[in-house]
Amino acid sequence: MIEFAVETVGTALALWVTSLVYSDISFGKHPEVWGVVVVAVVVGLANALVKPVLKVLSFPLSVMTLGLSGLVVNGFVLLGVAYVAEKLKITFVIGHFPHTIDTTTIAAALIGAVVLSVVSLGIGLLPFMKTSR
């Protein structure tokens, strides 16, 4: 249970920092802490339930692209999280999504996935984010 709480706080912090660093990912003008935490929980659930299925389905493409299709999977998972957040009435926008999907939105999701990964890596290296396993 402690690991889940630490992971959720780390993911929420990574999402918030990503929204500060990359303007195409946004929690709105006045983000609420609970909204960021709920989106972090949705990201955790998506990473646990949806992402493994997408990785298996995209395995042949992953082999052909030397793993770069994983970036596309992460971007689409991020778009799925934005869709779920909209249904939960939480402001979480990637590019123009969930209102519009266009090339700008897809590029924002791909770049946002990279930025989120880098920020998550940095936050995971912080000493207070370690749990005894």
C-alpha cells in the first residue's frame, strides 16, 4: 500500500512538472491537487492494465522499428488518460485533445510521453521516492 501511495505521488508530481515544462500538456489555468492525483491514479491503472496489452499487440512493429513503437504506445496511453479525465470532469488536455484530434495533438502526445518519461526518471532518482522492497 505504501508503494502504491509513493508511486501515485511520484506520478502526480511528474505529471505536474511535465505540464509546467511542456505547454501542450495542461491541467488548466488553476489546477487542483486532487485532479492531478486522480489523473496520476488513472495513469497508474492504464500502465498496469492497458499498456501491457498494447505492447503485446505492437510487438511485431516494435521489432521492425527497434523499439520506437513504444513511444507511440506511451503517447496513445496518454491520450487515453486525457479521455478518461474528461469523462471524470477533470481538466487534463494534451494538445487539443480530448476536444479535437489532429496532427498537433498526436505530436503533443508523443513529445509529452517523452517529457513525462524523462521527468519521471528524474523524480524516481530522488531519495524520498525510494521505498523498502
